[in-house]
Amino acid sequence: MRGERLSAMIAAVLRCIDRFSVWAAALAAACLLSMAILMMGEVIARSAFAQSLVFSWEFSGYLMGAAYLFGAAYTLRSNGHVRVSLLAEHVPPGVARGLEYFSTLVGIVVTAYILYALCDLTYSSFERDIVSFTPTQTPLIIPQGVLAVGALLLFLQMVARFIRLVRAEEPDIGHDPQSLDGEP
């Protein structure tokens, strides 16, 4: 009874992480669209009015970073990250499973470090009230905080992947568009 309840709670947490990953992927798409609109505005401003939108390159950089990290968690869940499966395809299934465990643990360590570094950077910018050197004087806590949230989602999805491996579940949903709700 207790084991079933724990299993149900773990499954609920995993579904929640998946849903956050889907929402973050939608935000990543919105960031890319915003970046495209911003760049088109820059082109129009330069060609039609011989003026530049001073903030366009700065904000495009922020949007690109946000798109990258917001999309990373769902990309991991949907098996979209680059993998070298040549080795895993030519070893016994048990060894291949061990490679999955190992690579996922390495991924957890790497994403934990990225998360730590981005949180530290964000806190440092907050503490020192650091702003960008551009005319917009953007408080850097905003774009850095967004990147830290994206890194947190990637870290959580990496941990969820490991939990699924331990539970002998399929860690990837593949590229099935029917799985966009975060459930395999």
C-alpha cells in the first residue's frame, strides 16, 4: 500500500516536471518568435529610417539564451538531444542500460553545475545591482534569472530521466506530437 502510494506520488512529480518542460518549450518558441520580430524591426528601422533599434541586439541575445535553456528540458524528454548511439547499439542490452545510467548521471552533474553557476551569477548581479553596459541599462538579474530557471528545468528533467531509468520506464517520449501534453 505504502509502495503504491509512493509510486503514484513519484509518477505525479514526473508528470509535473514534464508539464513544466512543455510550458517552457512553448516559452522557448515565443522567445524565438520575439527575436525574429525584433530582428525584422531592426532591418526595417535601418533600411526605411536609417536608424537602429538600440536594444535589438542586446534583447535578441537574451531571447536566444532563454530559448536555448527553456527548450532544453523538453528536448531531453523528447529524445531530441544529440546522442552517439553507435556504441549502445553494438553492446548487450544490460551494458547499454548501464551506459544510459552513466550518461544520465554525468548529465545530472553537468546540469547541476550549470544551474549552480547561473544561480551564483544571478545572485551576484542582484547583490551588486549590475546592469548591462548598453544604453538600455538592463538589470542583469532579469536575463540571468531567466537562464537559471531554464537550467533548473533541465536539471529536473535530467533527474526525472534517471528516476525513469531506475523505475525501468522509457525515459524518452520520442517525437510523437500526441505527447505534447508531457505524458508518454
